[in-house]
Amino acid sequence: ATTLRTQWQTKQNYIWLAFGGVCLFGALVFWAITDQETVVDVDKKAESEVELQIQPEKVATTAHLGSFIDEVKPLDMTTRVV
């Protein structure tokens, strides 16, 4: 009975090995089909200095900036709590 079991385990191992090889081959074929040699160049517009400047009127209208400071206290990294 043990020789029958080891023969079945050997066949099962070969089946798994063959299945793994088929999956690897399929992945390589899929990779070869979807791989593109062409590189697409994307030209980004240069941002003007007006766009780069911080606009204080937008910051001033943000009324909720820092509204959770009372709900969630900032971390104090100077003390150790055990």
C-alpha cells in the first residue's frame, strides 16, 4: 500500500509541476503579447509663475483649517508614556 501511495504522490507531483510550467508559459506569452516597445512621450506644459505662487485669498477662505486641533491633540514626542 505504501508503494502505491508513493507512486500516486510522484504522479501528483509531476502533475503540479506540469501545471506550473503551463502557467509560466501562459504568463510569458501574455507578457510578450502585451509588451510594447513604443514609449509615449508626454509633454508637460510649463507652469507659469502665477500658478506656482501661493494665493493668499484661497488660504484665507479656508475657515476649517486646523479645526480639529482640539479634537486630536498633536503628538508630543518629548515624553514617553508606558
